Amino acid sequence: MGLFDAPEPIGVEIKGHALHCVICRHPRFHRHKIKLDRAGLFTSDWSDPMAVSYECAYCGYLHWFMPQ
């Protein structure tokens, strides 16, 4: 795998339900961990909360989830 190659897309289950893209209904995603600042914007401060996003492998739409 090269430096910019993404891992294979995966199927995702959220609280017992299969995730499908809300735009194109595709069932496969790339997972990303995102650092957030208190306003919900990108930041480089490691003390701020993390979110998980699933990027649709077909259309690229991002689905965001906060840890509970």
C-alpha cells in the first residue's frame, strides 16, 4: 500500500443498524478519526474531543458521529 492509498472500504453498523449513505445509499465507507475543537471545527489540540466520520466510498459524503 502506498502513502496515499486508502484501506479497503468497510460496511458499518451503528447501534445494530447497517449504515447506508444518506445521499447515494451506498453501504461501504472509509473510516476517519477527526479531532474537534469546542466549536466543532478542526484543530490540532490533542486535548479536545474526537469524532468518527465515515466517508462514503462511492460519493464521498461524510457521516459524522460523536463518541458516547
